[in-house]
Amino acid sequence: MINEQEVPKLELGKYNRLEVIKELDFGLYLDGYEDEILIPRQYVPEGTQIGDMLDVFIYRDSEDRLIATTLKPLGIVGEFAFLKVKDISKLGVFMEWGLMKDLLIPFSQQNSKMAIGKSYLIRIYIDEQTDRIVGSAKLDQFLTNDISGLKEGDSVQLLPFEFTELGIKALVNNSNIGVIYKSEVFQNVNLGEFTNGYIKKIRPDGKLDLSLTKQSYDRIYDCKSVIYEKLLASNDFLPFTDKSDPDSIYNTFEMSKKDFKKAIGGLFKEGKILLKENGIYKTQQE
């Protein structure tokens, strides 16, 4: 006799490997353990036969019926995803996530009014009351915010998701939120695209300062950050050149003239600044 705990369970909102048990004109039925689950004909791989095993994603259609598909959504239950708002209804907003049925974000799970065409970071989960797959933009309830296993200099996975006045907010290892400050951005950053990053600083309140460049605490890297931060704070202009007095450079930037020249040379090559006879200007690329 099979122990009840050993009976496989269907996982809604995730990928399941199920056996084909019946074929009809409009699709195939799969063994869903407790129920038969339809995979519509347009999603059936060519050559599939009864007895074959298919890897499928399980969700509910507009009539609450369990449906299988070989389409791969942009995120599954338990994951974060950066999705675009497609439509607004009386229940909330609907986001595109790669399936025929869009993902609902109830109004109760929005931090602020969401706009059609804009993209947001959301968490995909199953609503316990309706047993439906939905999403939430209220991220704090899904974050562990545990920093016990983190240290400054660690390599982490980042998902940038929002531009702010300070810089770019990013999801860190699917568990924390951090900020990449403007002075740390020396490359193009696309929201919604995973990238490698590093923890530059862990603040006393547990918040994370991030960097896209490995923090070997390279002297010139730090010098570039200092200069660029001061440039942003000075209306995008600094009256310094490679001919400026060493003492003036040190008093302003706390670095040697040699490091200063290397740093502004690096910023110039990265397209962050313009070097003119009267000083340093921020480029207008952003």
C-alpha cells in the first residue's frame, strides 16, 4: 500500500512532469494525480503519444479550470518577475507574463497606481482564498532581509527594477533590496535584466549599497566614484583640470594629483564626463 505522503502532488503555478493518458481532437489529457488536466492541441509537441511524459506549466484559465501548457511564463510561483502592465480592470491590473491568460495584480497588492505600458517588479504567489495565481508589488512581505550570510565585497545576483533620484533600486539574491548609487553606475543598466553585482556596504539598518564593479577597493575606482559624486552634487561642473594645483585637488577630493588624472581619464573613456579647459562637465547621455 502506498503511503499517502508519497503520492505526488500537482504544483499549481510551476512546472510539472506529467504523463499523457488520453487524446482528443482539441488536445491531450494528462495525469494530474487527482484530476485529468487538458493541454490544448496548439501546445502539444509534435509526435507526442499516449504514455509520453511532458514537462508543462500548470495554471487556471478564465473559468478556473486547470490547464497545462508548454509555454514558459516570465516567472513562476515563488519567483520575482519584472512585468509590463497590459490592462486595468475592476479587480486590479493585468500584466503580460508569456501566457494566454495575463497575471492579475489586485489593487490591494499595489503600492501605488500602476500605469498601462509601465513595468514593475512583482512577486508571483497563490492567493489562499481563491487558489489563483496572482502577483504582488508589495515586496517587503516576501523578502527575508536577512544579512547574516552577507558581507561587503560579496558577489551577488541583482535584478535592477526602478530608477530613483539616488540611483537604481535592485533586488539582491531574491531576498533583499539594495541601491546602486548614481556615482557607482559606469555602464548601461537595463531594468528587468539580471546582472552580477557586488555589495559595497552593509549599513547599520541592514540596507545594502551595491556596485556593478568588483569591490577590490581599487584606488582608482574609488577615486572615480568620489569625483563623479562631487560632479553630480555641483550642478554637473567642477572647475578642475589635469593642470590644477595638487594641494587644491587633495583638499577637495582627498586624493593625489596622479590618482586624480587617472580617475578623470577613466571617466572620460567611459563617456561619463567631458574635459574642457575650464573644468570637468558631466555628459548629457543620461
